[in-house]
Amino acid sequence: MTDENNKPVEGEAPAAPEGWDQAFGTDAPKPSGSAGTWQPKDEGATGAYGAAPTQPTEPYSTGAAGSAGGNVPPQQPYGGNWQAAPAPEPIPTTAYAKSCLSAGWADCKQPGFWKKTAFLGLVECVPILNFVNSGYMLEWSKEVPFGGRTPLPKKVVTGRNFEIGFYAFVIALVFSLVSGLVGGILGWIPLVGWIAAVVIGFLVAMFTNILQLRMAMRSQLGEGFKIADAWTAIKRDWSGLLWACIAPSLIAAGVLIVLSFVYALFAMVTLIPIAATAAVPDPTYMVGAILGGGFGFLLVTAVFCYLCAWASAAAQLVVIRSCAHWVARYAGEWTYLA
């Protein structure tokens, strides 16, 4: 009840002002209790009594003649339980017992590894057919992001391996052409350009390996060129991926250097009889020396090439398996594609 000045009369419960339901809704708490003095809000853009409060406030207070004395406790504006939002929990980081390279090597060093890579080295020496090597390695390694841990498959030369290997060859060819072009241009800049060319080579190796795995996981060539997705993943742990890509290749390169010295030594030995024909002007001896020396040189060359292919195949298998572990850890969302 109000007096002639439109103010609540002491001793009477103040009535909700006109427009309360329209401003705050029918569920909003209304004045209750005995006599009090209504405290209207300043008029604003949202109505005569302002916008609905977002924090617990005291919409009114009782006067001296209120029942049981004292102020009415603050009211919840919408009748719900008002609570502060909890602080966000920190994102946990996963600590792995082994690096990606160690995990990949642990998968590879199983009975039959050297025997299998010896056969892969033999296949590597055959043009076109060697596509099956990459397909074999990718088909075996693509299981890792999905949680698979199976032994090395027995069959190497299959149609499926050839298809995936051909796709892998196309991906590697495109990236190699682009990086070679860019590196050749930068190579004209002394020092800085050389360093940039080396960095580009490392980047291409990382992109090529994980995009080949992505292609094998999806069995689509186009997935091997999703550069943006690969870059997003690489930024999460580029150092671990780089180490997984280059460490086995560096070891294989060291083996190849040693083989090269051994090859050069044996090549000179096989060519000595041919050189001696200058001191022995005997046609029969010359023919025998040329045939024998030439055959020996070809044999040494063939053995050297095969050992190089064997070392390269073993290193490539470890690289692809290690990169598969990296994809499982840092690009797990790729598993939802397949």
C-alpha cells in the first residue's frame, strides 16, 4: 500500500512496482516481509528498473519498523543457486618412457629383421618393383596410430604394397622437386642461403614421412598433400620428429662411407691386372686380364650396390616405424579420418 506520494506505508509489505514482471520475469523474487522502503534502480536503456542483475544484490531493505527487525538478506535474482565458475584445470602433459625413435627401433629389432631387410635391399635394386618396399613399410607401420603392434609381415611383393608405394613415390617426388628448386635458388646466397637450404631439406624430410603415413592410413593420394594439417602436428614436437627422421639415415650414411672405402680398395685390386697389360705385351694375357679384371670389378660393384641398398632399406624401415609412433603421439586426430 502506498501513500499520496506513491511511497510504501510503514508496516505494510511493499508491492512490486509496475513493470517488474516484464523487466525481470515472473520467476524473479519479489519484495516480501513487512514495512520497508523501496529502492528503485536508476532508469536506463533496459527499462525503468535496469537490466536483470548478474551478481547477487539486495533489491530492497526494510525500514526501522520491519518485522523481527534487521535487513532482508540478499535475494537471488533468478531463484537459482549462484556459484562462481570453477577455475580451468591445467592441461596434462604426457611423459613417454621411450622416444619415438627408441619405440620404432624396439618394434623393428625382432627375429628376422635383418633377413627381411636383406630381401628388401634386393628388391630395392630392381627399378619400378622397388615401389613395394615403401608400400610394405607403410602398410606395416600405419597400424601404430591405431594401437597395433604386429610382427613384420611375411609377404613383401603384393599389389597393395605396390599401389601404396607408388603413391609414396609421387609424394616424395613432388616435395623433392619443390625443395630442390627452392634450395637451388637459395644456394646462390653465401652462408645464409646454404643454411636455409639445409633447413628446407630437413623440413621436407619431416613432411614427406608423416604425410606418406597419413596417405597410407587413409589410402588416398590426396591425403599426402594436406600440408596445413601436417604443419599443425609438426609444431607440437618438431625436434622429436626430426630426430626420428634423420638419426637412422645418419647411421646408414656412416655405413655407406665405410663401404665406399672398402669398395674403392677392392676396385683398385681388380683393376691391377688390366693395368699390368701395359708391361706385358701379350695379346692372350691382355684378353685374360681384361676379362678377369672386368668381371672382378663388376662383381665388387654389384656387391657394393647391394650392401648400400640393404643399409638404406633397414634405415628407411626404422624411420617409417618411428614416424608412425610420432603420429600416434602428436597427431592422434588423424586416426579419426580412417
